[in-house]
Amino acid sequence: MRFPDSPSALLQDLLRIPSVNPDCAPDQGATGELACARFIGELLEICGAEVAFDEVLPGRPNVIGRFPGTGTKKPGLLLAPHVDTVSVLGMSVDPFGGKIRDGKIYGRGASDTKGTMAAMLWALHEMREEIAELSCAVTFVGLMGEEAGQPGSQDFARRYGADFSFALVGEPTSLETVFAHKGCVWLKLSARGRSCHGATPEQGKNAIRGLLPVLESLLPYLEKRLPDYPDEILGHPTVNLAMIRGGSSPNIVPSDCHATLDFRETPALFAAGGGLRLVRDHLEAAGLSDEIAVDVIGDSCPLLTDPATDGVIRLASLGSRLTTAPWFCDAGRLAEGGIPSVACGPGSIAQAHTKDEYLAIRDLEAGAVFYRRFLETYRD
């Protein structure tokens, strides 16, 4: 195998290997991250890294490349994009084609976040003869599972968190440094009923009618309480009624109904037990704890990294502006595991998950230059 001859060719190769997260694409034949992780492992070996695969879930590994200098007393630097992508349903371009048109590379993951991965790998390849001499010990990890639950970053931080002084997570931030973002928790509220023929509804128990009044009282309560947990940087928490599903046919009284709430949590709310605590408190006060089941179906930690962290200062020295983000990423999980972390990479989050996802070639090339310049700050 030869290393690709340009950042664009490298990104095209990555896009042509499907790595759709199966948790984001149930019943869609999603193959997960394994094939792409193996390809990344071969690239890392060409760059001079010692490669390992940590299987986090069956057939779904983190791919880790440890460069010369790891295992020393040097501070550990982690470069951490994620390998998985969201579903390809509804895309208007070939999700795995890597086609170039009008200076843009199209495909699922081009923006989020194989573009940042290609830029990082290109920088590492260019620096392969110098990495051992840097004042940090460099490790690259391609994380699995970021798009659903983030088991890859949780597992990595649990195993290796003590080895690193800073993590640079690959996300499309227009090369700005995201040092803070809200956490997230998705709650599923479920009401149970009893089905019967729609012509005799009095013989059943309508689960939809059981859940609707709960939501009508719960949502105003949450919207009143959430401002009690502000953050001077991130603002106050929010909640969104994202989904409601119930019933199976027009002529059947529904026996179940489910609603999904999307909380975006500040560190203060997270520390106080989060949206889950608020929901349970309300249900208990209303005497509904036995009527409505509450399940956590997804969560992520808030991020708040000290701007005085050495790695952040180095990024700022390259002109990267400090900023926050409304979305969450693996940086929160890595920080929870003890690694000061930020997200920074080429491209715009506005293109992530879209039907025609792309990354402009000029942004990809600027990202590769930026990451190399960041590594070069460790020549001191």
C-alpha cells in the first residue's frame, strides 16, 4: 500500500469505505467502522506509528497509532477524530463516491469528520521524520461510535486518560477552537395502555391520551426550571420535544405511546443530576412515577476546558479563535476521563449530516497545513 499523493486523494479513499454507525442506521445494513479502521491503521503504519485496535463493541474498534516518543516522560498529545458517520438515507449524492465537483469533495463524512481525519493524517505523514523529536508524545486515535453514545471515547479515556495532557478532537469548526459545549441527554417517556377495537374505545386504555397531558404539564415545568442552571459562557439549558410516537392503526386503540426529549445541559445542570432528575422530580410530585417510564437513550457530557491550557494557547498562537458550540462531541467524554480537550478542524458544521455533504478542497488543505503548524509548535 502507498500513502495517497494529496489530502484530497486521502479523503476520497476514506469516503469510499463505508463506516456508517449501525446505531444511527437500524435495519439499513450499516457495516460499522472496522473496514475503515483497518485502512487507517495501514496509513498510520506508513507514517511510522505502532498500531493497535481496541475492540469496544463486537467488530467495532478504536484504531490507535502511537508514534515514536510515546512511553517517555514527554506530555502526551492526542489527535482524535471519529471514524463513524451517520446514516446515508436521503442523500442526493453518492455517499461513498468521493466525487470532486467545483472544488468540493462529496460524500458521507466529508465534513463530519473524515475531512478532519484526512487533514490530521496528512500532517502526520509530512511530519513522520520529525515526530520523535517533538517535545510531546503524539498519539492518533480514530474513535468509533461518536454519533451515538460515544462508547469509543469513553473506553479510550477510561484506559488511557492518564497518558495525555491534551486532546485535539477533529470536528468541522472552521479551524476555530471549541473549548466549551453543552452536554446532551435524550430521554424516552413511555405510557402504557390497553388496545382494543377502535369502534369500542371504552373497552381499552388509550396510551396516547395518557401521555399527552403529562407532556402538557411537564414541558412548562422544565422551561421554568432550566434557567435556574445558567452558565456564563454557554447560556442556559434547553429542552426540545423531539419525537412522539404511538399507535399502530387508525382502527385500534393504542396500547403504547413514547415521547423523546432532547436536553442540552450546562455543567451546572449536569452536576445537579441533569434533565433526568428534573423529569423524575416532576413525575413524582404529580404521582405519575408508576404510570410513566423514563429511559435514557443517549447522553453526552458538557465540555468546559480552561483557555489557559497549554494546548489551547498553542492553537491560539496560530490564530485559532476561542469559541463555543451548540453541538456535542468526543471532547466532552475525553475531558470527563481527565484529558483537557478541545475540538478544532477544517470545514463547517453546517455541512455535517446533510443530503449533499461535502468539504471544500481549499478548507481540507488549509486544515492539513494548520495541523502541521500545530505539531510544529512542539519543536520547543
